[in-house]
Amino acid sequence: MNFNIRKGQPSESELLSDLALRSKAYWGYSQEFIDACRKELTYSPEDIQSNHIFVAEIDNSIVGFYALAILSPIEIELEALFIEPVYIGQGYGRKLIDHAKTISHQLGRQVIIIQGDPNAASFYLAVGGKLIGETESTSIPDRYLPTFMIQI
């Protein structure tokens, strides 16, 4: 098995968008909920071209990805981290977080901010996140997401 993390390609926008929706649905959300998240979880070729998006592959098949967005001279946000459902719980999310820490450091950032799905809270705590509050969802009114910080 050959595992690799590489920069996402604009031509993969549809693949990554579909993966994000499948990964979100893994947590048992209704179709109505998934549809409400669709716009937020859709990535255009321009999004991939202009952002820090990295994909994880096993034997040249995409199994996950993450996206970073620069917030300030010291902060970067983990905007997305999604794993194909069959690979959830096998350590690939941790590998992507470790890679995101390395890239964030290379970009001169000291802190990663994460607005996580409530179902992923234990994961973010396990990879070094510190719960610092909550943020209202931009997709679902009156839904609050735990917000974490990871010191690099």
C-alpha cells in the first residue's frame, strides 16, 4: 500500500466536493442537512488553484483531503478535513493533521484554528487541539460548532 499526500489539482474539484459530502454524511445527518451544507462543501477548480488544499492517496486513489486558509500573520484556519468513510478511524485524519501542521509552519504560522463538526470533537482533541469556544455554522442557523486551536 502506497500512501502519499500531495497538492490538490483544480481538475479534482468535483471529486473533492463529492468526497466532502460523503464524509459529512458518514455521521448520520439527514439528506436535508447534507443539502444545506452542499454549497459550503463544494470546491471549484479556482478554490483548489488559489488555496492550500492537499489530498491523501492510497495507491493513487484519493482517500481524503484538507484545506488551509491564512487568517493573519500568525494564524491559519483548517477550513476542511474530510476522509472517505471506509477509511475513517484508520489514522489518515491524523496523518493529514500532521501534514497540515508542517505546511502551516512552513507558511510561518504559529496557530491553526479549527471549526470542527461536533462529531469530530474527540478527534481534534486527540491530535492536540484545545477547545477555545464555539462558532455559529454558516450553513445551518442556530447550530454551533466547537472551535479548536492547535499551537504549532
